[in-house]
Amino acid sequence: MASNPEILSVSQLNQAVSNLLERNFPLAWVSGEISNFTRAASGHWYFTLKDSAAQVRAVMFKGRAQYADFNPKEGDKVEVRALVSLYAPRGDFQLNVEAIRRAGVGNLYEAFVKLKNKLASEGLFDEERKRELPAFPTTIGIVTSPQAAALRDVLIALRRRAPHINVILYPAPVQGAGSAEKITAAINTASRRAECDVLLLCRGGGSIEDLWSFNDESVARAIAACSMPVIAGIGHETDFTIADFVADCRAPTPTAAAELAATPRADWIAALFDYADSLTSALRRQLDNLAQTIDWHAHRLLSPANSIKHQQLRLAATQQRLHYALYTPLNKSRHALHHMQQRLKNQLPDTRLQLAQLSQLTSRFSSAHATLNNRQKQQLTSLTSQLNLLAPQRTLERGYAILQDHAGNILRQPQQITPPQRFTLRLAGGSAEIDISSVHNQKHDS
């Protein structure tokens, strides 16, 4: 008996088909025309990719769309790198786009982006390295083809705006095989000769293939190394090349490049006349102010005699004020001192009785002090005599001696003497060093 076949739900079927497509169709480049383009509020892009015979839905999520270097619009021919998939909830066959580029550019556009990123990382596009254009150029150099319409437009613009400026042409083909090398050689020649103040790099509009010579790395490095500022006027306003990014200034067209390089002579002449008028007016105002200042100082200026007289009057007044300020306080102080002396004299007590008593007490104190002093002198003499009788020197003078060891200690007992040892014998008239051979202790009766 045969088993029942497996029954799939719609979601299971769609998921299985989606997995099958993603496994069997790897990432691939697909070209077509954009229609029904929608940018959702989430940032995701939804559009249809079609050709003359078929169409397919496509989605590019925000994480991938933010890296696109242009904003697609209805009718654009593009190439997308996408994963073939199926949107399971609706069963719609679609492309999940990971990268997008303009159609027809292909490898050229990729090479352009790669070189642009390389040179940008080296700092060739930095604004800090770009130079200012000269305000008054006398000679302008042009690198372009002698047969190019751009040369005619530039020369007409320069003749109209600044006919006094000299023009030097450095001829070079602007498209075709070997044109990049010749453009590089022309830029290097202009840089080496240093005959001009600014260099124009010009070419009319065209496709990316026509402008490709200006996307060459050698051209870019020649512009960066040029000894004078370079203005790039290549193609139309919407055309951008590597040379535009490296140049010191980019002009949208060759004619605009000529206009940036040379300010119209009429404008400079008009500006000079305006400056002259402004300078004349400023000078006239300055002279008027100086004249008014002179009149003001002349009005204030006095004759020397009047000035001296005025100063003498001021000096006399100052002397009078000084005399008054000096002597008035002095007189007031004298009167105050005399008044205080009178008051002090009136307040002084009669001290004659106290002075007599003080004199009597002083006499009595002197007598008592003399009597006490004599009595203490007599006591001192008596004590001195008694002290002299007990002095060691008097004992020595009576025939006694003092025995000392080597440390100066006085020996009083026989036990302190340990012969043989040298001792000092102190006498009334001096001392002597002696040796003691034996010691005899004095015996006491018990």
C-alpha cells in the first residue's frame, strides 16, 4: 500500500522555493532599467528592474543603499549585484540588491571609484594643499587640443574679459589612445618652464569614455605636483573627473575656467577708480580735520608774557594759602599750650613739707645703711680669719702633707694604697712623685 504524499502549507512551499533559489543562484550582476522606484521611510529602496521583454521586483535595504554613490531615478539604466530570492509572505520572486552602479560604466566606473579612494587617502584632494588663484595674472597657460572647441571658448572669454593677459598653449590630445600620457607631459612642461601664473586644463563635454584621459593617475599626480595653481574646466557642470578633485579649483565648464582665471579688466579699472575716489575723499577729510585741529590749538595758544603773568598770580595765591595753612595752626597750638600751662600751674599741689620729710628720711636711711655696712664688714673679717685657720694650705704649712693617687683622689686609709704604685705627695710649697714599697696598718686596741 502506497504511503500518503506529504502535504505542504503555502508558507512551507514558498520558504522551500526561496532556499532553493538562494542555494542555486549565487550573487550575480543584472542590468536593466529602473521603474516604480520608491524610497521608504525606513530608508529601504524598492523598484522594478526591467528590459524590453521582462521585469523583476528588487529591494535594496538601507544598510546597502547608504553606500550607493548616486540616487537612482525612474528610467535610469543600472547594473545591480543581487541575490535571487523569493519574498515568502507574498510569494513574489525578487532580487535582494547588494550593490548598484550606472549601466554602461562597468569596469570604468569601478576603476574611477578605486582611483578616487586611493588618491583621497593620500591627501591629494585635501583643501589644505590647494592654492589660491592669483588676483592679477599676467600670463595664463592652457592645456588642451588645438582643435578643441573648448580652446576657442576659452580664448573668446579671455579676449573679452582681459585682453592684456598673455596666453600660452600647451597642446595635447584630450581623448583617445595615449592622450593621458600627452596631457601629463604638457602639464609637466608648463610646470617646468614656469612661464604662466595659472594653468587651465580644458575639454568639452562627453561620455565617461570620452573624458577618461582625465581620470588617469599620472594626470592627477602631474596636477598635484604642478608649480602653479591649476583650474580644471572639463566637460559640463554634471561631469566630474579625478582631475577636478585634484585641481586647485574646479570650473563647471571651460568658459567658466577662463572667467575664474581672469577678472574682467573693466572691473579692475572700475575698482581702481572707486579706490581712487575713496582715497581722495579720505585724504580730503583728513586735511579738513587737521586744519580744524590747528585752528583749535591756535585758539588755545596764549602769548608767553600773558602765560608768565598768569603763572605769577597763581604762585602768589599759592604762597598766601601756604602761609595761612602753616602759621594759623601754629598760633592756635601756642595759645592752647599757654592755656594748658596756666591750668597745670593752678592744679599743682604744695610739696614743700613732703620734700622736707623726704630729705630727713633720706638722711636717716644713709646713716642706718652706713652702720649696717660697717657691722657686716666686721663679721666678714672675722669669718675670713676663721676660714683661713681651717684652710688646707695652713695645715700644709704646719708640716703636714696630702697623698693622692694617679687620678687625683686623696688617700686617707692604708687600705687605699696598693704598692708598687706611683703616688703624688702634695706639700705646702709644691708636690712630689713618690713610690711606696710597703704599707703598715695602725693597730687599735680592742
